[in-house]
Amino acid sequence: MSGASEEGSHVRSARAAALLVVAVTAVSSVVLSIAGLPSAVLFGGLIGGMAHALTSPTELGVPRPVYRIAQGVIGVTIGCVVSVPALRAMGQDAVAIGLVTLGTVVVSVAAGRLLALRDDVSPITGAFALIAGGASGVVTVARELGADDRVVTVVQYLRVLIVLVSLPLVTSTIFHPPDGVGRLEVAADPVGSVVVTVVAVVVGLAIASRIPIPTATLLAPLVLAAIAAAGGWFGPLAVPDLIQAPALALVGAQVGLRFTRASLRSIVRMLPAVLAIIVGMVVASGAMAAALAAFTPVDGLTAYLATTPGGLFAVLATAADSGSDVTYVLAVQLFRLLVVLALTPLLARLLSARPDR
């Protein structure tokens, strides 16, 4: 349903609409990047899409083939995070990592059920909006699995923002770590990264077209990129910004273009409840971190960073700067992310039996 049908909207040509979305996306992305917000380009695309959807009845959307490519690029972005040391850490501490992941999933689903007590939030939307791990990946597949991607996008990134804001505060006031102990190696081989990105997206989408799973367009490229990253044949990998940014912008714009004034008002009304639930999730994650530190050799700060519900790259940078075990933090965060993305179709099926509201 288009918000453009409401009073006060203005008809504009499809070309003018597309230019408006692109212009607002570019400006918003720059402003949000300067402000230090997470996934600034995705949110810029969201604002760009909303700028048109809320002011005009002209139908506009991201073509399906283009959106599939954007999903594939985001899958590759996630897959490039995989590393051999992290995989080894998963094997060595499998029980603890598995229990922490299970605990996080349980907390996330419980939080989603609380949100779904509202009449304007379905069980699937509540679960996907608050599940911790792989925010960009969950957003790209939310609508295909039956969730309201508008709510999912706003709530997912609000959770990430709260985690990022609270991260330095909690780290400095509770753990008092020294600064600048280590550094996070982010340099990637540009040629290898482009090759892997293109091949993983093309081959991954070809494979996904033959797999009857809605998330295959995300997971197939992710798996191929993870294999390449773990193999190390192309050196350190990271999707180049010139490829990643447009993909994130397209995902954000697709969600933004589906906004209506009614849906925007609904999301604003639910923000107080969402904030309370997210704070509860952060506290619950802190309790799991305390248990992890108490019953395993892992130190308190490493445990806290490993169980933080979101903000993967900021968490890794904090771990490196404070001298924490970056490999362990990555292992726990990465395992949870992969489990969440793999389980989303199953979770959607389990919740689809409940009536959408």
C-alpha cells in the first residue's frame, strides 16, 4: 500500500521520483556518516525512499533482479568476515559458544514476542525486528519471509545504535581497559576482493535460483565468500565500498519506498516500548557475559564484547583497542550471526501459524 495515496501528496514522473530518491539518499548518507551512525548508507536509502513514498502517489520500486544482486553483495560482505582463527576458536570452545548463542536467540525471540503483544506487530515481525545478529542480512530477507520490513529495519538499527552508544560507556566505567593495546587489521586485497565479490554474487545467485529457500539469495553468496575468506587464496577480503554502498542504499530505498504515513505513525508510537525491550536485551546479554566469565577462562571484557547484541565491527575494533581476545569475540559474534541467518526461514515457518495483525 502506498503512502502516496494520502492527502497532500503530489504526482511526479518516475524519472523525477528516482532522481529525488538518489539525491536524498546521497545527502542523507553523507550526513549520517559524519554523525557516526551505523549503516549510514542503508539508512540514507531508507530516508531517500521515504522522501518519495510519503509525498507522491507515483509507484516506484527497486527491480527484483537488482534487489537480488544487492542481497548477494550483502551476503558476500558478511561472508568476508570469516577467518580461520575464528573457526578454530569455535571448535575449541564449541560448548560455551553454543550456549551463549542459544541464550541470545532465546532472549531475542522472547523480546520479539513482547513486541508482538502490540496489535500492530505480527509475531514474525516482532521476532525479526529484535533478533540479535546480522541486522543487514535480516533486513534484506524480512519481507520475503512475511515480516514487515519497515518495522524490522527501524528496530534492528535502533538496537545496533543503542549497543554502539552504550559500548564505550560500559567498557570504560566497568572494565577500565587500557587504550591502544592492539589494532584491528582491516586492510584487504583490492583485486582479490573485487574478484571474490563478483564471482560469489554471480555464482551464488545462480545457485540460489535453484534452491527453494527465500534466504538463498543471501546465504549462497555468503557461503562462497566465507570459503574464499577462510581459504586465504586471495588475501584479506572485504567488499569494496563502491560495491557495498550501492547495495546497502538499494536495500534501504526498497524499504523506504513502502512506507506510508500511517505506518510511520505506527512505528513512532511503538518506539517507547521498543527502547525498553532493547535495554532489557542489553542487560540480559550482560548477564550472559557475566556467566561466561564466571564459568570459563574468558575475562570479563572479552565475554561482554562477545555477547553484545549487535555492532559487530565496532565491537571488534573495541576488542582490539582494549587488548581483549579479538579472535574469541569474532568467533562468538560470527557463529551467532550465521546461526541467526540460517534459522530465519525455520523461525518464519514456526511463527507463520500465528495470525498476522
